[in-house]
Amino acid sequence: MIAHVCHGQFFYTDSRDSKHWLQTHFNSLNQSYDYPQNNWLSYGLNKDIKWKNGHSFGAFIHLKNENKLRGVIQKSDLIGNGVLSAYRYTSPHIEIMNTMFLTDDVNNAERGFVRTIKNVTMYTNQAYLKMLNSTDQLKYSIKIGRDFLTIGHSLNSNLFVSDFSRPFDQFTLEADLGKLNALFSVIELDTMMNHNRYLYVHSFGYKSEKLSITLGESVLISGVSKSINIQFLNPFSFWSWENIGSTTKGLNALLYAGITWLPQNGLRIYGETIIDDINFHQDNAFYLNRFGFLIGLQKTGLPFKSSNLEIEYSNVLHQVYQSYHPTHIYTHRGFPIGHFIGNDFINIRIHYAQLMQSSKIKPIIDISYLMDGANGINTRFDNPWETEEGEFLKDYIPPSHPTSPVTTWLETEIGAEIKIKTASYLTITARHQLKSIEKESTTDMGIGIRFWSYFQLPFNK
């Protein structure tokens, strides 16, 4: 199942690159596939040391300069400069996680800042209990607590639910029955304008060895003293959310579809689309049908056996993820729940990596071209296509996409991840950024330094 609860940001550097390369290179989405020995398999196994049963502890240290890339996001960029500590307990049926972020600069704690005590800012990043079980062909899990949630097929950033915002306080149920799968989650978002905000998500999927399809729906509701609504706790109630989502009844609903296809060894093709406020049931509602989509491909083994090339094109109209009431914006603690750029943009990203020296060195190249419109996710939602009486203007012309004035960003990040020793990695990159708006342009350069190390008790060989 491509729609899944994400544990990958345990240290903001994980083995998902390895998993995707192995699936694509050997033409199988079946995770139980017995892959032949290769560098990417060794790379993934080295980073998966944390999955051993028992108690484990770790620390992630992050340092970077002020050059913030818009279209190139590494997992380690999801926190500021500081230290992320982690505790984890794993057994066949129970999983417990707690991670804490500490920094001496409040500006580096923007995803979870509450208060500063003696120049130290600290917040709980992840804290959850997960219970797993299986009966015959049915496998299921229940998670309660704060953790990331991802639903999507993109190798870069999902349109529906991504891991860009702070982890969610949630109750999540996942189930797999043969080739069918399902997910249901109730999420409490941050309070905004004294409104309590809740996000209800469910998805259904099909996955064979070479094809995976996911359909999803979400609804964000808010209100003063609002509590969880039993109406939306039914994971089998599909489409009814969207039926009332485009009205003024106090919610924002979205529809989602995604697909992954492995046509041959070494090639992956994937795509996603999201629709915000679809209005088949209203006359003259053409402009309210706001949508976003992305398509991408992954090619492995070219030009070298361990090469990994990814190309992704994403396009999201303005007003996607938004609604009439400010509390319905599709964000958590000010960060997008969907695509990390938000909306009103066109982005092309190229990522290349390969493994050298028996998986000890991984060169990385990222290139991003971003056309960023002026009406992003934090701008006010309006309806200029209507008169004050609520009638549609027959001569209304929608704005260009992206909306002007458009800022273009051409960004490049080049570097390498170096394995220092078992479960210790250092990543050093050079960054270049060219920003242009109308006829003016500026350039910026910087260096990114990322380090993480992991140890486990008891120490297993």
C-alpha cells in the first residue's frame, strides 16, 4: 500500500530511497520480494538498524545556514538548527515512540514553539503508541498519539497528506486484506482564531505486484468549542463529505486519486490529483472546481548500475487547500498538510543519486525550477467571479496560472552523504539559488550540513 503511516522521519534521513530504488529496479511493489544482493539493499539495511526489537535511543543534529531552498526539500530540512532526541520501543505487536526537539534559538522551533525557558526551546515532536495484529489474511494496526501521516504516491511531496507539517495528534486505523487496503484517521489540528480544527481522512487502495491505486477523501471542520463529529467517524461514508464541503456549512473537503505503475524493470511512472470543492451539483460553478496534479517517473540503472534518477512535475492552482473561512485552510501550525510549496505554483524537480564505495558515499544532485504565483496558500480567499448578490459574472475571466506577478526560482543543491561508521552519516551540500521577479533577479549561495547518529540498547550484532 502506497498510502501508509510514515515512520520514515525517525531521524529525518531514512531508507525510503532504497525501498523505492529496489521496487523500481526489480519491477515489484511486493515488499516481501527477496532482492539479490546490491548496494541499495545494503544501504537500506544499514539505515533500518532501528527496526530491531527492544529499546533504542538516538540523536539527530542539524546545522544549516540561512539559504532556504523553496523547491528542494530534504527530510532533514523539516527542523531548524538543533538536536532531535528519540526513544523507541519495538516488539511484534507494540510500538512506542517519543522524539524531542531542542534548540537555543526560538526561530528554529517554528513547527512546535510554545515557550522558551532559559534560552532553551523544546517541544515533543513525536509521541505515540501503535498496536499491530493480524488474523488470517487481515493485517491491521491502531495508532494513538502524535506522528507523521502520509498518503500518496509521489517520491517528492504528496498532494493529499504529506509529512511537511508538524506531526499530527491522531487516531489512525490501517488494514490490509490481500491486495486491498484502507486507512482511516481522525486528526486534531492546531487551534486558529479560537476555533478548534479537526481533519478526517480515509483512503482505499489496491496494490498488485506492478500496480498500486489509491482513492482518498478528507474533510477539515472547525468551530468555537467544536468537538469531534460522530458523523465523520464512519470510514465507509464516501462522497457525502464532498457533497456538503463546497457549501458554507463550516468545512473544507477534498478528493484525491493516485497511481503507481511499474511497466518494466528500472522504470516507475506515478501520478496524483487532488480536487478541492468539486461542484458537479451546482450550475455555473466552473471556477470553484480547483485542482492540482503531479506526474513523475523514476529511472534506475542509468548510466551506472546504482544510479537513481527522478523527474517530477507538479501543478497546483491557487485556492486549492483553501476555503471561505480562514480556519479551513489546509495547514497545521502554519505549514501545508498537502504539497510543501502550497498552491498557485508550477514546479519541475530533478533528483539524481548513486552509491559508491560499497554504499558508503551517496552523491546527490537536486535541480528545481519553480514558478510561484502571488496568491499562495496564506493569501485571503475571495470570490471575484460573483456579484454581491451571489450571482455569477458571465464575463468573468479567471486569472492566469500561476497568478501574476510570478516569482521564478532556479535552485541547485549538490553534495554527498557519507557513512562515517555504522549508523552514523554526514551530509554536506552546496546550494545555489537564482530568484527572479519581473525584471529583477538576485542570487544566493550557501552550505548545508546534516549529521545523524543512532545507537540501540541492547546492542545487537
